[in-house]
Amino acid sequence: MTSEQGERTDAGSLDGAVHAAADALAGAGIGAPDALLLLATGTRGVGSLLRSRIEVPLHDVPSAPRRWHDVPLLAGELDGSAVWLVEDAPAQDDAAPAWTRAFPVWLAAAAGTPILVHTSAGTALRQDDRDPLGVGTVVRIQDHLNLSGTTPLRGLGESRLGPLFPDQTRLHDAALARIAGDAARETGTELASGVAACAIGPALATPAELAWFARAGADVAVQRLAGPLIAAAHAGLRTLALTAVTDVAGESIEVNELVDRASRTAPALDGLVVAIASRLGAHARALAEETGP
């Protein structure tokens, strides 16, 4: 497999890139998974647990955007469920098409995946009527505010991979929320639910921004989360987004300490993701029966 060198900005470039990449993966014997695990900050050990693991460098996949060239796609079985695992790519070049930010979401959907599980790290916000979520808590995102000022759907009005106006009201799937709750009880993970304020990053938010996020109704602020969520709504994927709290608004903390805290949350988040994944095969089959051929 060889990678396309150019990237256009029209809807056809996304559709063509996704179909070319999906066909190449299928031709290489990589079947449709039950779920895409798109892992950002906080999870690093899940890939080592995959059985029948196949690693495909995305720079070898036709039409994969350049921003993903240094990232491998891992395919395999995790506790009885077939999964694709992709770690989040570095921040993109502003000159790249907006859709490149969430390319693996559309790729997995085109391959037949019905489910996205996304992990990230974020800042707990201070609400006037209650204490903020504690450091180390995993938050199941029940809804989100896109405050990033960006969207991966820019220029995709003619795309056939999803509707012109995707419905986000059912994006955060209730059945996946129940699966996450069962897995949290099984693993002893502290799991809360909340609304995410999706910021653009990569700079840390100002105190005024964090206060504004809280006043808008958010419980946690997460950078670079809006893109995958919006793409999942467009692609029709049922989504479970999990955010590990690394700090609390108003706390004086250096970036290296944030990174260290994210690393310390990794084992618990890894365990939760694996416990969730063990239940996704059955859920994916139920979704297939629900939607029909």
C-alpha cells in the first residue's frame, strides 16, 4: 500500500480518501471491527493486550492524510471483541483540510464499525452549586459544547459519508453509557458523568475561559475533542467518550505535572477500556440486527 501525496479540500477528497483506505485495508485482510478505540491522553497499555494483533502504519495506507503518517493502526481482538486501535495524532497543520483531524473515524465507519470509544484527559470545572470532580475521576461525556470554533465538516456539504446536518442529539449513546457503568463497577473505577467543553488548544485555558465554560454548563474542559465527536455524528457512529480528570480549574500546575498525572491515570483507564471492550462485540451484533442489512 502506498500513500496519496496530495490533499484537496473538497468533500470528494474525504470520500475518495476514505474509500481508498478502507478498500486497501480490506484487501490486506483487515476486517471490520466491532469498535474503533481512538485513544488520546491517558491510555498507553491497551495495544499490548490485543490478540491476533496486526499493525498497519498509516503512512502505508492509500490516501491517509499526512498528519496520521506517524501513527499505526492496530487491529486485533480484545477480550472477545474485534477492535481497531488508533492513538491520536499530533496537532494538524492549519493548511490541511479540516476533515483530516478525524480521518480514522470516517475510515472505521466505512469499514463497517458501528461504535467509537474515545479517551482523553481534561480539567474539572468549578460549579457554584457543587464541588468539582476529583483528579483521577473518569468522566463519561453525556453531552458536549463545541467551543473550539472549528468543525471537521467544513466543506463537506456534498459528502456521501454522512448527512449535511448530522444529528448530535443521540451521539452519546445510552446503551454504551450502561456498558461503561457496568465495566466501572467491575473494575472499581470511579466513573462520573458530565458535559464537556471542547476547547481548541494547545494552550492551557485562561481562568476567565474556565469560568465561562462552567457558566455554560460544562463539568470538564477537554482540548481537541470536538473533531472526533462531530465526525462520529456525521458518520453515524454510536459514541462513548471518556475523559480522565488531571487537574481542577484554579489549580496552579505545570504542564509536566499534567503529563505525569495523565500517566498515573493510565492503568485505571486502560482497565476500564478493556472491560468496556469485552462487551462491545455483543453490542455491535445487536446494532447490526437493529439496523438490518
